[in-house]
Amino acid sequence: MDVVLPCLDEAEALPWVLERIPPGWRALVVDNGSTDGSAAVARSLGATVVREERRGFGAACHAGLTAATADVVCFCDCDASLDPSDLVPFVERIRAGESDLVLGRRRPQSRGAWPPHARAGNLALSRLLRRRTGLRLHDLGPLRAARREPLLALGLTDRRSGYPLQMVVRAADAGWRIAEYDVPYRPRTGTSKVTGTWRGTWRAVRDMSRVLAERGAHA
């Protein structure tokens, strides 16, 4: 299994994250322009480092997907808020043919783990997604797993904050079986580049709203 870890200045969190990669799995740390030595830290801990010069969460995720070679590819944030070992049952469900895309439903472990503005943005998007696709998902979190070739076939084009949502929307349009698993959600290490502020959160919501305007052209 390959685990794609989009990374922008996460040197402090990387040791915690990488030591929790399941045995035999490969960590693909996608350096998206870090200035804190994240790439060197990742290499020193045995991760494969992929460089993506174009800034954007989606750009980093897609670069990792393209670089992956495993049949099943996982995605996880690189800020120590999510434990990559929690991906094991996701992969088991994919390999058993029970689901095509498995998402982690974040369950905060402390009051500060999920700021109110980020939670509100996620709730708004979940409701919009339900209207658009009929999916009754509770979260659009970054912890997820699917088979590599079908993911590439979705033709994902967003390279900013809308990438995770576009993956779900196009998967739903293509008739994929999509499941959720509860996963612990911890306070992140450092400051979020996307949802650390109200402004960042609503910029992400704006990006994702554009994705929701797609009308099944890629089903």
C-alpha cells in the first residue's frame, strides 16, 4: 500500500506520522514547497519524497497519486491530527470488494481538535454534497483509501482545496460504493494552511462549491 502525505512545513509532525505508517506500507511525502526542512526529515525517516512545485493541497495529493504504484492508495494529512495506522480497515474493505472509496469520519479527541469554523464549513459542505449526490456522509476529511487506477480514471482536475470533494463527487457520479469509518481526530501540530482561520475555511468552501457545480459530466 502507498500512503500519500501532502506536506507543507510539517517537519515537527513528520516523526509522529511516519512512525505510524503500517509495516510494509510505503509513505509518499509530497513536499509542496516546504522551507522548514520537511523533505530532509522525511527522507531521514525512510519516506519516499515527491516534489510538487505547484502550490495547492490538490496539487500535492495528485502528485502523490501519480507517483504511487500500489494497487490501493491511501491519503492522510501530515500534521499529526490523524493516525495513518487507522487506514488498515479502510484497505481491508477495499481489498475485500466491499467498498470502492472509504473515508474517515473525524471524531475530535479534545475541544481544540476541530475549531468551530472548520466544523461549520465541513457541515455546510456535507449538506451541499447530499443535495448534489444523495450521499449521506458526515465528513469530507482527508483520511481515505481507494484503488489507484479507478482514481486516476476519475480525471480529477482541482488542484486546490476542492480536490477531496471532487474525488467524492466524481466517485458518486460514477456509481462507486462509498463508506465512512469513525477515526480519532487530534489537535494538529502547527497552524493549518487551509482551515486555520475563518477566512481560510470559507476560501476552501468557495473552492469546493465550484466542484459541486459539476453536473455529472465525468460519470
